[in-house]
Amino acid sequence: MKELTERIKKDGRVLNEDVLKVDRFLTHQVDPHLMAAIGTEFATLFADEGVTKVVTLESSGIAPAIFAAQAMNVPMIFARKTKSLTMNEELLTSSVYSFTKQQTNQISISKKFLNEDDRVLIIDDFLANGQAAKGLIELCQQAGASVVGVGIVIEKAFQPGHQLIVDMGVPVCSLARIKSLSENQVNFVEED
Ligand code: 5GP
């Protein structure tokens, strides 16, 4: 997605060979116009999949996920990383190890929001080692829902997440694919 790759080139900051900072438009300050375009792109890519719910993980997945859900006219559900006091009903849970934060979170969604009739599109801001997407797929599977795909805003294609998710039998669509972050530069995978 050209608009996105141009924005990464302009406003992304390479922190090291593994981590890209995009807090000017995605993970802290959020550009709603870019998010709306990203939502429309996901809706187009998954138009034939009969999606009934969009699922993401708080907090950076919420912005692209809500615009995708709006474009598909379905609800968006975000998994929580901490248990809210008001979450007193039955929960779907799985654990996710975050390499950026070096901690494991127990993520959860209320059982009442997903069931076996649902066709879920999972959306997240980044795909790195694939642990967040894997945890979200497991939550959906616990509910008996079908996961029709994983939509990622920025994939670091040099890390193993894409293969992990494809090996789970779930297709992955990424709007920007990064080949490397070497020498302080963002190098994108050439798309045919
Ligand atoms: P994974 O579970 O695929 O290893 O990582 C996914 C999560 O880690 C994303 O939801 C994102 O919050 C965070 N993350 C992974 N790599 C990066 C990165 O290079 N930059 C930023 N800002 N977040 C990242």
C-alpha cells in the first residue's frame, strides 16, 4: 500500500535492526485519515470472506481494526491484556509473550462476543514473531469461530511470524512488508 510505505519512509524511525518506531502515525499519535485508508484496504482484501467480526489486541491494534470493522460494517472486539474488574463473565484466554516488552500477558475476550458462527478477521499493527496473532487465533478457536485471515499493517518479513501463522492454516495479508532495518534504513520487500 503506497500511502503507507511512503509514510513509513517519512515518519518511521529505525531504533535498531529489529525494531521500527511508528509512534507519529500508528502506535501513539494516530493519523485517522491513514487509518481510514488502511481500513478500506483490509475490507477490499477480505471482501469475499464473509467476515462477521474483526478481532485485535489492545492497544495499537485498535486504530486499524476499528476502521476495518467500520468499512466491513461488523463489530470490532479487542482482546484485553489485563483483566478488567467488570469482566466478571466467562472468558476466552491465552498467553502471549511480547519480545518488545519482554513479558508474558494473559489476553482475554468475553465468551459472549464470539461463537461458532463467527468468521473472524484478525488485525494487528505489527507482525514480528507472530505471538500476538497466534494468541488471538487461539482465542477464536476456543470459541469455535473460524479465522478467515490475519491482516497486518506492518510486517517485518525477516522475522518468523508470517510462517508461524501460515503454518497454523491462516492466510496473512500485510499492507507493508519490511525486508530489513539495517543501516538505519527501512528496506521493503519488492512486490511483483
Ligand atoms: P509478535 O507477537 O508478532 O512478535 O509482535 C507483535 C506485537 O509486538 C505488535 O502488536 C506490536 O505491538 C509489537 N511490535 C513488534 N515489533 C515491533 C516493532 O518493530 N515496532 C513496534 N512499534 N512494535 C512492534
